[in-house]
Amino acid sequence: MKKFLSIAAVAALCMSVFTACDDDDFTPQPQPVYVTDGVFVVNEGASYSLIDGSLTYVASDGKVTPHAFSTVNGRSLGGTPNDAVVSGDRLYIVVTDENTVEVIDRNTLKSIKQLNTVELMGQEKGTQPRCVVAGGKYIFVSTYAGYVARIDTDDYSTTVYQAGSYPEGMGLADGKLYVANSDYGSGVNSSVSIIDLADGTSRNVTDPAILNPVKLAAVGGGMYILDSGTYATGSQTEAGVRKFVDGKVEKIIDATLMAVDEQRGLIYTVNAPYSYTVTPAQYNVYDMKTGENRQFVAGDEIDSPVEIAVDPESGDVYVTSLKNSPDTGYPDYNADGYMVRYSSGGIFKARYDTGVNPGTIVFNSTVTYE
């Protein structure tokens, strides 16, 4: 049975999961070394306009390959590819409207397998897959039905865990899977699930400060949660990054997007809340060690931000954007978008064309440990 715990009740559990802050207890861990050879951009398309999603590839030399998946495979990804991850020599793309996970050779972009989440998990549990993370030989896929599938990438055997209401992004740390349960923005049953992968038990953490969690990262001594806030007034309010540490949840940054650079201890954020009155987006960087929050870039090169990500090797920051319509001045959800690249110091480096609604950025990175 799924258990619901308060933040205070789960504090001891979480502190055992996260890295200890006491230097006397510190044990050096192998450090990851990344080599990045290009960037995948998963474009969601526009289902209401019958525009399928697509894949754009930006090579390390800056060459852009549009419609990279359909060119190689002779078919589209389908409606609303919503998330992706690189693991080993494969790229996994979750396609929400199709109830599928595309398994792709990340070097040739040839489809190896198309997994159907309804077939893997059952009709009641496998509908509307949303997000994916990788760990070891497994990928983990959340579904809006309220569940997470652990899929063995060798034989595709599947174990199903219960999460919360409308789960989105996930993170892995010390044998635990953390799941952001958005509750579809209603703010009634929003929570963070903690799934023990050893015994399969699931605990849901609730707190008044958790309204609409959509993304999270366990780093050092705490968890950082991107919460999209509420839309009760017709405008987006209370969106921000929440820090969960020592049994407490607090909002530390106003933000609608976040990218965590674990290698350098930084969180890059975009604050562009939905509103009938358009206000300029803010692009900041937060230092997890000092708590300093400062402007990263002015963002003059960006019309309407969709996603942000950090290259684990170089620390370069990428932001995807919709194009504003020259006729209305508002974002055009049916037109091809683009992606801009900044150095870690905020220097503009390049702009690349993408497909419609570029919603996910995945680095074609190889990691070793030293």
C-alpha cells in the first residue's frame, strides 16, 4: 500500500539518501568525466494542429540535421515526443500521444525497437508516458496513469512501481527513485514519490510548498524541485525552484525552467511565467554552495524560452525557443523554433534552427569515471 508521509516524517529517510555534510563522514566517490559529441533536440510538434514531433541533431562542428529520425527511418516519431535520455549507445525518446518509447542507435539514429508502454505495463498503468531517466542497465518511464516502469534495456522486461498523481520528471540517488507528481497542476494531490528500488515500496512526500512539481534533481545534501506553481487566476503564479533539505521545503528562486550543473554546483533558471500581460523573461544562475543568485544573460537572443540545459563537459548553456510571429508578435506554436548557445560565462556563441516546439535537449555524451 502506498504511504503518505509529511516532510518532517521523511526527513530522516532523505538525509540517509543524500550525501552527508559532515566532513568526517565524507568518502571520496568516483568522479564522472564527460565527452560530448553533439546535441539532440526533441521537438514536440503541435498535436492540436496535427504536426508530429521530430528530432534535430546539432553536431559538434555546428552542422544541423533537421528531421534526423524520420530521414533515417522513413516515419515520424508521432505525436508529442515529450522527453529523452542517452544511455550507453542508445537514445530513448518517450512519445506521449503514441504510448511508445523509441529505442534508437544514437550513432546511426536507426530505430532498434519501438516499445509500447500499454503492452509493457497494462492499459490502466501504461497510458500517456511522460518522462524518462536512465540508471545502470535500466530506463525508468513515468506515465500520467500514476506509475513508473523500470525497463531492462537488455531484454525489455518491465517492473511497475506506483507513483503519485500525474507524475513527470524523475531522479535517481543511492538506490532510490524520486518522482515529481504534478497532479496536473491542481495542487490537491501534488507530491514527490520516493521509490525504494530494492524492495519496491513507494512513499509520497507532501508539503504545502509543493504545488505542481515537474522536475527534480538530488544533489549533494538536498533535493532541488522545479515547481510550476498554479494557474488558478489564469496566469502562472508561485513557480520556482524549491530546496528540500533537513526536512524543510523552501522556495529559493522564482523560475519556470531549470537546468542543474552538478559538476560545477550551479542551477541555471529561466523565469517566464505564463500571463496575459507579457513580461520579459529573466535568466539567472544560482550557486548551490553559496546561495548567490545572479543574472546569467539578458536573453536578448531569445523570443519565447521552452527549455534550458547544460553541457556536462563544457558547461555551455543551451536554451530552446519558439519564434514570435511577425504578424502578431506572440509565440508561433506551429512554426519551427531554434536553440541558442552560451558559454558558462554568459557569452553568446551560436544559434541553431530546430523543429516545432523544441521541448527537450539531450547531450550526446559519453561518461567515464576516475
